[in-house]
Amino acid sequence: MSEADPIIQIRGVTKRFGKHTAVDNVSLDIKSGEFFVLLGPSGCGKTTLLRMIAGFELPTEGQILIDGQDMAGIPPNKRPVNMVFQSYAVFPHMSVAENVGYGLKIAGVGRAERDERVREALQLVSLGGFEDRKPDQMSGGQRQRVALARSLVMRPKVLLLDEPLSALDAKLRAQMQFELSDLQDKVGITFVTVTHDQDEALSMASRIAVMNKGDIAQLASPSDLYEYPANRFVADFVGSVNVFEGKLTLDEPDRAAVECPGLGKVYLNHGVTGPHGADVWIALRPEKIYLHVPGEGKAIRAAGQDAPEDHNLARGVIKGMSYLGDITLYEIKLDNGAMIRVSRPNLSRHDQEHFTWDDRVSMHWRADSPVVLLG
Amino acid sequence: MSLQDWKQHRRPFAAIASAPLFWLVLFFLVPMGIVWLYSFGQNSGPADIAITGTLDNYKRATEWLYLSIFGKSLAVAALVTLICLIIGFPVAMAITFAAEKWRPWLLLAIMLPFWTNLLIRTYALMMLMGSNGYANRGLGALWDGASWLKTLVGLQPLEAWAPVPLLYNNFAVVLGLVYVHLPFMVLPLYSALDRLDKSLIEASLDLGAGHFRTLTKIVVPLAGPGIAAGVMITLIPALGAYLTPDLMGGTDSQMIANVIERQFKRANDWPFGAALSFLLIYAMFILVAIQSLRGDRKKEAR
């Protein structure tokens, strides 16, 4: 089997709980060896989809194939997948070694081989020497490693992770993001992770499926998802974004323009392929907007900008700011009344003193920064 | 102010504690003390007891006749507890896994018998199980039906239905006690199982264990404290059961509480009855002590 073959095929899967449709006719392929993330707000159906792969929920309609085999009628204990639960579900009455060896014991693996594999698995998650500990003597992060080892020791074809980092504190979470990616590289098992945290998804995933109301809103790589969101939901859910309604006034293969009542004239250095005069939305990330003192703008723009004179330009007054350390976030009221968010890296220690409340500022952005959304 | 601050606020604490303390001393400790003293006395007239410090009552209470009744009571109580556990565990599991909206109603159904007087419940059960009761009538009807079927295919009919003796024997006592004590078992089991993280069960299934193995390796060990509580809370009242063996038992199915009752009433031998009572109380103390010692050991092992 080659790397690119799908290890999991989800075909037209729908799950209804009574009248509520949790997953609505979802089809997607997960490739072997990939770090796949299901991302979405709570209640979007991502966990239900994961639980259907694990076998804890049965699809109302549709088919799930794992390694080419139809999973209909196959109970969770017979599926070639293992799951790391959100609560970790480490058995509290067993030692770490007993926890990790549980599945092997059930599978009838002999004592010697079992001990060896348990030791290896614990080493893999940096818990060597913790064999005899009891779960209640361990921190949340350590318990999660036990849960990881317990699943990995089974050498599943796919490892399912349900919100694996949600219970950890911010520092530990950032560290575990790297470790999980690292671990996945090492063991080469396909990981399917569910999360509502976009940072987690962007940093770990090779591909992300953004889910909304039981449906897949976009399936793409992390950078494509962020830089080329397919619709307003994805643009808004992944990262922070300013969205303005507008009308397409110019659409040629190498350039386009949109009139936004809220933002002004927006010029793009690529075509959009939408009907002339169509209603569209402009999405503009806060970090892609340059902030400067009125008057300076012209000079900066003259030094290598590509948009016509009165395009990609806005003026306003700072109404709010929050200093986040690495960046400062500004809330700016545009002259026509709309609000826009702009972020600015604090490149030097005194950068944040540059702009403050009630300052008049002007903004501009590059012609390849705005994203035109048709839906 | 919280009660934890009682060291700083002795007077209000004393004011709050005095009423229940008074109640406990007057209505629990004092009568118990009197009975305890009686157990060291002897009858000195039809209504007088002299506390002489004699141990004769205890000597008599440890005679084989009474010890065997003790033993039998313990055996019956243990059997009742075991049956309650076997029936109660699946019931508690079923309630735990029932849909959210059904759970309060199912718990209500378990508790409903408590709202009815024990005597009335016992008589109702007796009506059901009498030789002319519904149970026997139902069985009789089945028997007659079978007999009729036999004649239909040309065979000899069965002999006439003889009612099964369901009442006034040991079977009736066990059945009656199980009926009375089942809720005591189900409630602690339910509370233990309800607290169990359901993802532990899913994790076990996920790791390849079947339902039976998940039950024996995960659910039962983790429900251990609940099982222990259910066993104690069933065993102790079953051991001292009086009404059920009195009404539903036969001549050979009396339990220790019935013997004690006879000493206080018909035999009018209060000192001996007191000695028997205290033997029963000591036995229960030992059971509770074993239970709490085991609990302590577990905590230390952690």
C-alpha cells in the first residue's frame, strides 16, 4: 500500500440523534501516515465523526472504511484503531504498566513480550521508569502520556485523539503540540485529532477539515486554510479576520477590484472569476494591514505598492488597544463608521507607545492580502 | 461562620450541638446502657431485674442452640445479600445507562416500596404466595393447560395440581428478605456506577476487551466501594430481620431477632434477651470494623 492510499474512507456519512443531525452527509478520505485534524466549534459534529470511526456511534447513513474494510457491524474492540479520550480515561485502579499493558493482555500477548512493549511505549512518551506509579500520583500531562502509550502500544493503523490538549495549561499545550507531531513522525501511524483550537490544528496538522453544523466547510492544508479560506465561516473561525461586504466592480485575469461601503475601494492583483457586480465579501487579516501616521502613507505606498492611488487605503481613529506582549491589537473606527482590527508586532521595546487611544491613523494593505469570498 | 471554626467559636458550637447530643444520649445511649446492664442481671420477680453482674446470660447465649440460630441467621442474611447483589447489579447498571429523562422515574420505582408500610407489603407478598395465592393459581392454570394438551394428543392427563408450598418455609424467608432489602443494595450500587467515568468503559472496549471482560476488569473493581457499601447496608438489617421470618417463615426458619423477641415477651426473660441482643450488636460491630479497616488499608495503599 502506498503512502497516498486512503486509510480511512468516509462515504456519505450522516448521523442523526432524534431530530438533530450531528453529521450531515460527510465524505472524506484520510491518507495513510497523515496528521489529520477535524476542527470546528463545539457541536459541529467533529467528535461524533471521530466516535463513528472508533465504533462508539453508528452512522445513520453512509459507510466508513478503514484500510479498505467496511466497518459496518464491527464493534469498537475489533477495529484496527485506538483512541485517546478527552478525559484520558486512564484506569485509576491500575498502575501505569498495567494500564499500558491492558490491551496487550486482552490480546493474549505473553508476559515477556508485553513487558518489553510496555517499556518501549513508555519510553516513547518519555515516561520510562514510571511503570509502578498509580494514575492519581501523576499530573494531567503525565496521565495523557499514559493514555497515548496505552493506545500506541497496540500498534493501531489509526490513532484517534479527542481534544487531546484541551485539559492542559497553555505552556504544556504548546510543548505537547510539538511532541505529538514529533511522535507521529516517529511511529508513522495515521493520527486523526479532533479539536476546537485553531492554533492546535494549524501547528500539528498536515491537513485540516473545518466542520460547521455537521458539514465540512473546507478541507485544506493549514496555510491554505489560513491564507485562502473558502468562505466566511472558515475565514472567521480560523484566525482573526475583518470581513466587509462589497460589490465586484472589476474582474480581469490579473486584477480585480471590489467596492466596499465599509472599507472603501479594494484592489487585488489577481482575478476572482465572479460575475460582474456580484455581492462578495472581503476578508482582511489584522496582521496584513500596515498602520501609520497620516501623511506617511503616501511615501510608503510610493515605495513599491501596486494598487491605484485611491485603493487599499483607509483612515480612522484608534478606539481600543490591547497590548499582548508580542503584538498589540488595535480597534480602529474608520471614517465611515465601520470598525476594523489591526495587529502590529512590537519589533522594539517601545513600539507600542507609537499609537494610542484617539490617535488618527491611516492604513494600507498589499494588493495580494485581501481574500474575496463568494459565500 | 462554618462549623470547622468550632475551636474559635466554642459557645455557638455548643449551643448547636447540645440538642442532637441530648437526643442521642437520652434516646439512644441511655436505653442501650440499660439493656446492656440487664444483660448482666437476673429475674428477681415477675417485673424486677436485679443487676448482679452475672455472666450466666452470656454463657447461655453462647450455647450451641443459640449459636446455631446465630449462624443460620448469618447464613440467611449472607444468602439474601448475595441474591440482592446478583439482581441489584444489573438493575443499577440499567438505570445508569438509561436515558437521562428516564433515570429519575426508574429510581423512583426502586424507592416506591419504602412509601408503603413493611407490614402491608409483607402481607401483600403473602397473599401472592399462599397456597391459594396468585402464584400458585397461575402455576395451577399452566399445569391444567399442560394436562389438557396431553389429552389432546391422546396421552393420559397429568395428576391433579397440588399447590407448591411457597410460604412458611426458609424459601419464603429468603424471598421476603430479598424483596425488602433489594432497594438498599441498588441505591449505593447506582451511586457508585453513576460516578464511574463512562469513557473508562469505552477505553476498555477500544483496547480490545469484550463487554464481559470490561465488566470484570473495569466496572466491578471501580464499583468496589459501592458494592461494599451495598453489602453492608443489606447484610446488617437482614441479619436483624424480625418481621419477615416471623410472618413468612415456618417453625424451623426463625432468625435470631425472633428468639430475642420471645425472651422479651413470652419468656419474660429480659436479661437473657439483652445478652442475645448484645451478641448481635457485637457481631455487627465486627462486620463494620472489618469493612472500615479494609477501607483504611486501601487508602494507605494509594
